[in-house]
Amino acid sequence: MTSFDDSVIAAVTGHMNGDHTADNLLIVRAFGEPSATAARMTGLDTEAGEWAAEVDGAETTVRVPWLGPVTDRGSIRTEVVALYQAACERLGVQPGTH
């Protein structure tokens, strides 16, 4: 596992939590906690993204492995989009445009 610079993690999580709150929840429901009522991205590394999910009033951590390789900031975006699209497919939800 390789970590990214704190500024990269802050930028990615800030963007996801500011602009893609519904996408966070779809990813968490599809790949970790189907009954989650809220989710926010809290971190990432080269192996997975990490979310804090609210389940039955309690917060739990959900790590979702990337579907492809993540080596730099550009590949993070590619893999988050891939997770979102796979989550939509798994849950039977029509993907939105990003």
C-alpha cells in the first residue's frame, strides 16, 4: 500500500464530499454497507478508497478496493468514476452525468 500526499487526499475527499455526496452513498451501499443512510469519503491509498458510513445510527468505516491500478492523482479520478459506474450497475441505478 502506498499513501498519497495529504494535500492530494484532502483535495479528493473535499471534492467527493462537496460535489458527490450521493455518489459516495451509492459506492458504500454497493460495495460495503447496503443499509447505509449517509457516507463521506475519508481517505484513500493506492489500494482502496475509504468512507465513513452511517449504519443504524452508528458510523462505520468502509474500504472499497479500486477496480484498476491507482498510481497518481489522475488515476484516482478514473477509479472513483469506475466505482461509481459499477455501483450504479450493481444497484440498478441509472448513472448521472459528471
